[in-house]
Amino acid sequence: MDTCYQSPCVSAPYRQLPSGLWVPKDLVPPQRLTLSHLGAYCRRLRAQGRARGTVEKYARDIRSFLLFLGDRYPSLYRVREWAQSLLSVKRTATVNGALAALNGFFKWLGRTDCIASYYKVQEPAYREDSRTLTEPEYRRLLHAADRRTRALLLTLRQTGVRVSELSFFTLEAVRKSRITVRNKGKTREVFLDEATRSALLSYCRQAGIASGPIFRNRQGAPLSRIAVWQLLKRAARQAGVPQTKVFPHNLRHLFAVERYKADPDIEALRLDLGHSLVTTTQRYLKQTAAEHFARIRRLSAQKNPAR
């Protein structure tokens, strides 16, 4: 049934649009979206205390949809159309992340009619070898990197902190061997072993850092996420390590795997990583594809021993 009427019943809850058409009062009017809407939403997220990297990621995803939408009115159909176009070039989990960003945007706008459900995807039982950084590859990166990048690699590998938490590594905190990290609305303590502490203090002396953030740009401000990525990619090229393996979060994964091998206490590891749920920590400990298939062959050999 058409929802627009020229002369509705007087008792019905209708309102008249500027075009002269009458529509139900609870019908959400169409609204063209612009970058000004996105800017206002990002300001709202920052005011809520969202991490800078999170806001930037949401902005990229929402801007992608706005460019796809153009001058058309937003609708659930358009959202699905956009998501389908992403599925042809991105992983399902990545598309779901983009939908999460867009759904939050539409919720803020009051356009719940445009909120899309996520694509169902079965979580893989293993990590892809092509994206898994190994300890020998990490050693090659250390050997090839310059002084600043070496300190950066060491910190990410030995503490498991997120790239957004590097700004809390100040000379004053490193001297105390404990860094107070505030992220995602939570505060936790990150402790440095003596070898890492000594290496960072040595780097500060060589770099002439007398106080404040250790990882800084030429103006003395903390390194941006993009700058950190660029330094790691450069080290990957110099070390001959695939660049698809070298990014901050992979060093966090390497920390988790090696720490768990040394001390299989998953609750302690959860606290070290700053996770709210142990199920999140468990994802970091998945075997690689090679390890997974080796395990399958080993179990098969135990069931069917050679005669």
C-alpha cells in the first residue's frame, strides 16, 4: 500500500511535506548525507573519549559509504549494495567492521531504518601463515632497523601494547619500569623487564631525549599511528620480511604467543594485554595453518599407526 496520500482522513496521524504530499507522522523523512554530518559525528566520538585511531577508522569507513552514496538518499538497500561491493575486494570480517562504523553513525543520526545486520562468518580455527610474524623474522627486523625503529620494535614486542598506547611511554615512566596506560576507558599498568628498560634508556641517551615521550616526531609530539606504520614498513623492506606481516598489532600477537609459551596462564595474559574477556585473548593464541595441519596429521597417525 502506498504510504503517501493527497487527502488523508482527518483523524489519522499524518503530516504534510513541503511537496504537498501527506505521510504518516512516524515515517522517517529522507535525508541526504554530507561530509558535514560525518564531521559532527567524529567530534561527538572524540568528545566521548574514543581513541584517535578508532575515530579515524570509523571516518574512513563512513566516508567510503558517503562517496558510494553520492547525491542519493540513504536507505537500507543502499547500505547493502555498498557492503556487497566491499565483499568483492575485502574479507567478511573487514566488511562487518565497516558496517559497525556505519551503523553507529546511523544510530546517532536517528536513522535506525538504515542499520544493517552483519554477515555471518565462521571464525577460522587457525591463523594464516602468510600474515603471521615469527620470532626469527622479528630478529631480522631488529637487525635491519635504525635506532628509533629498533626501540619501537622492542617495545611493541616485549610489552604487547597497542600502537595507540605508545604515547604513554615517557622517559620518566620508563625509569620507574612501569607505565600507566589509559585506553578504551580503562587504566592498567605495563611493567618493563630490566633488559627492555635498559635498552630504552640507552636509546633516550643516544637520541638526546631528556624528558617526555620516547617515541616522538621532530616537533617533540608523540608519533602518529601512520608514522609508526611507515617506520615498520621501511624496516620490513630493509630486512626482507614480507610487509604484510609487519604491523603493530602483529607484534602484539607475537608477544601473546611467546608469553603464553613461557607461562601458560591465560588469565595473566589477559591482564597483560588489557582484554576485558578471556575469549578475546584466546584468539591471539590460535595455531598457524602449518601448525594446525601438522596437528591433524599427528592425530591421524596416532589413530592409524603404521604396521
